Amino acid sequence: DMLIAIQMRFDIDTLKSQLRRDFDIKDLEPIKNVLGINIYKDKKMHNLKML
């Protein structure tokens, strides 16, 4: 599994395109928890918080 967090949507799309050349990848639902850490997306402030 891999978690990608990049500010610019263009950069995410570019990275995913490069990864697709060598790997079978798919997008999953928005992240809520990783390694036991809760992730909160603050849409108003445009950031992620680890709780």
C-alpha cells in the first residue's frame, strides 16, 4: 500500500501516471486512518491533520 499526499493536483496526476507504467494501481476512498493515526481533511483550511 502507498499513501500519496501532494499539494498540487497536477503533481499527483503526474506521479500516478508514472507509477501506472510499471504497476497496476487504483485509487481507494479518501484516507481516514493510516498506521493507527486518524487523518482529518480540513476542506476550509485546505490541509490534512493527524489526530
